[in-house]
Amino acid sequence: MGGYAFGDSAAAARRLALLAEVFEPTSRAFLAHVGARHAGAPPELAVDLGCGPGHTTRLLVSVLGPRRVLGLDQSASFVALAAGDAPPGVEFAVHDVTVVPFPCPPAGLLSCRFLLGHLPDPAAALAAWATQLAPGGLLLVDEVERIRTDQPALRRYLEVAAALLAGRGHALEIGPHLHRLPDPPGLARRHDRAAPLAPPAARAAGLFARNLAVWREDAVRSGLAADAELDRLAGALAAVAAGPAAGTIAWELRQLAFQRA
């Protein structure tokens, strides 16, 4: 089936803004610890792969202070949104990140978050990206390892979302697969850990509700759920987001760093 399941509409951009807020703590700590530790001086050029509307790009700027930053995404609407308030030294371009060469010189740092789970061949993507690094450059990967919840509405949402992604040849919990992959040619693994994140269930429900609004029609067309069930699920997520419903949710994020010789 292929394609990015969560789209690039205005609603999709709003969900990415909320996602950026929820996952910033773990991503910021990862960049600060691994990027600073192995890169030494700020990279001359950092490239944000699958940058969307630019939240992860601005995080790179904030934490690592590269001289130049380039965000790449196949969505022209996301790139236009990101470029609208780009700070000095930050550029964005429309580009399919599975295609190399990138429209830039070899980079001191390549970074992606929640991207490889949406690609049909993560190993091939990593191997291609390795060719775009300067000597000593870093490739940073931040992906979902696993999600656990005891909240029924959150659990049902995750079941449908995982099935929708699987139907496209993608994976919601791609982390274990990435952990088992051999290092990309020419790169050495410098960091490979699962980082925990446990936001309030209400916060997760708000994010899931936005996601559901984006992809529910695809789920119905694919036969994964009927409209009536998704109406009930949307109502249940709204109730959890309002705060009174009990329950917990916890992510583990697989965070990897590879370095070119």
C-alpha cells in the first residue's frame, strides 16, 4: 500500500506539534548526550531527515548549534510550513530521503525521529544515509521500541494503528528490528539503548485522538474498523484526554548512534 499513513494536512501538522511536545524530553537528552559526546565541536552541517514542519530541526539547532542545518522532507506543504519561520542558518528542501545523494555536501550529522518505521526497507535506508556522512560524522536514530498501556481506549487505538501501518509494510514498534540489524557499511555503532518515556495518559489520548482524525478514513477503507467503532474510539479517547479516566501508558524509544570512520 505504501505512503505515509499520517498525511501532511493542516490536521497532520497540528498532531506533529503535539507529538514534538510529548517526545521532546527524551529526544533532547539523546541529542545532548550522544551528539555532544561523539561529535565534539558542533557539526558544520546537520541534516534532519523527514523533518516534517520543522520541530525536530529546531531541536537540533537548540541542542547542538550546528553552523548550518538542512531539513529534508518529501512533503512540499510541510517544508513550506517549516521554512516560514526558519531561523538564520536553517534551510529546508523537498526531497525523498530514501534517494541519495542529498542536495547538500556530506554532513557532519544526520538525524531522524520516527521515520524508519514508515519506510519499507530500513536497512537499505541506513546504508544509503551512511554514504552521505562526512568522515567522523554521526547518524542518529530515534524510534519506537515498544508501547505498553493498561488503558482500554489507548490499547485499542494502538492495535488499529499498528495494523494500519503493517498494511503499508511499515512498523509501529520498529526498535527491536533496528537493534538486531548489522551496522550499516562504513559505520560503527556508538550508542544503542532504549530510553523510557511515560507521559500522562490524558496527554497520550490527546495525541492519539489527533492521529485517529487523520487516518480513520484509511482504516475504514482498509477494513480494519467500522465507522461506528471508530466513533466510539474517538469518544473514549476524548474522555481519557479530559482527565478523569484511569490508566497509564509508557514508551520505550530505541536510540542509536552510528559514526563514520
